[in-house]
Amino acid sequence: MEKAEYQKHFELEESHWWFRGRRKILLALIKNPALADRPLVWLDAGCGTGFNIGSFEKLGEVFGFDYSVDALEFCRKRGFRKIARADALRLPFKSATFDVVSFLDVLYHKAITDDIGVLGEAGRVLKKDGFLMITDSALEILRGRHDLAVHGRERYSKKTLKNRLAAADFDIVRMGYFNFFLFPAVFAIRLWERIRLKIKPMGAPAKSDLGSVWPPLNSLLFGFLRFEAQLIKKIDFPVGSSIVCLARKK
């Protein structure tokens, strides 16, 4: 991502409805019987500015890595030290080290040219029967200026992600979409962007969706994802602007 995007993440990750809602959904999914009642050794891959490291520390010991020097600087500002600069294809960790590896909106970046290889490397550092947790941007029909700003390579569907995981020797435990209730609004915004780009052949500059939100609206939007986090414990949503997956090492 651009450095300006890391700055926005650093400033907004704690309060912004999107990040808060995604954390609710992740914590709902990780309450798997195989992971319950024991401390976890967790690796947050592509940890960005590091807020998720702090969120997961209540579950055990958390390490993070990122290739971006800018991202790691923000992690250090948060006080995190169990971080490394690393390429996702060549992790500086011993095999069978972690109970969980998370890729939170990381795999789709254009810097990752071999996502199957990256998933395979995650499998190497996972313990036997270790878990992989993924969230990412979903459905190419939703591609827009935000993807340009955050250097998105592709937006995943369940089919594409399922195939990549199978090729990397993972079994899917749960897979579905989220941001289900706001999907019509997201689709309408992306459609408007495409119409606008047709009107202006030179195109529009890359611009992410991330920004400050009016507090009452921020609370309302967070409420939608908090509700989804309750439902996602038992159902997999058929559509949404993001995909979420819990997989297990074969």
C-alpha cells in the first residue's frame, strides 16, 4: 500500500466500523472446539500497522511480519516488538511453530504473485492440524478505485480461494462472505464508479474507501457487522463484499 494508506490505517483501525466489525467476525469464527481452552501461538501475516496483534494477544502469544518498512514502523509505534520484515514466500520461522496463521486482507495484494506458494509456506510454519484464517476482498464485480489505492491484484470468490487452498494442502472448515447486508450499497457505489470512468476516459485517481466516518453513521455501520458476527457462528453468507475462511492444515 501507499504510505498514506498505512497512516490512515494507523489512525482508524481502533475506531472505524470496518475494522471493528471484521475483528468481531474473526473472533466469532476462531471459537472452534479444536482451539478452545488453550493458549495459541499466532502469526499475523502481513500485519500492517499492527492493531490486530494487540487484539489477538488475549488468545495467546502473537508474532507478526510485513515486507513494508513503513508498516513495521507503525507497529513499533504501537509498542510491538515480536515483528519481522519478511517475504511471505520465505518466512524466517521454524516449521511447525504456530497454531494459527492469519492473512487479513493480504493475499490479494499485487506484491503477492504466487498466492498458492504463500499459502504453502504458511502451511510449513503451522503445527500439525494448525489453522489458517483469511479475510480478503471479494468478487471482481466490485473492483474499483479502492483496489488501485491498496494495490489489489484480484478479488476472490469462494471458488478461486477454495482451489488455491486445496492446491496448498488445506481443508476448508468454514468459508463464506461478510458485509452481506451492505452489499447492495457497495455494489451501487462500484457501479457508479464504473459509469463515471466511462464518462471520463482518462479515468479517476486511485482512492481508497477508508476515511473518517460521522460517529452516528460509524456506529450504525458497525452494528450491521456486529449482527453478522452473531449470525456467522452458524451460517455462511452467500454474498458480500469480503470473503472469510477458516481452513486447517492437512
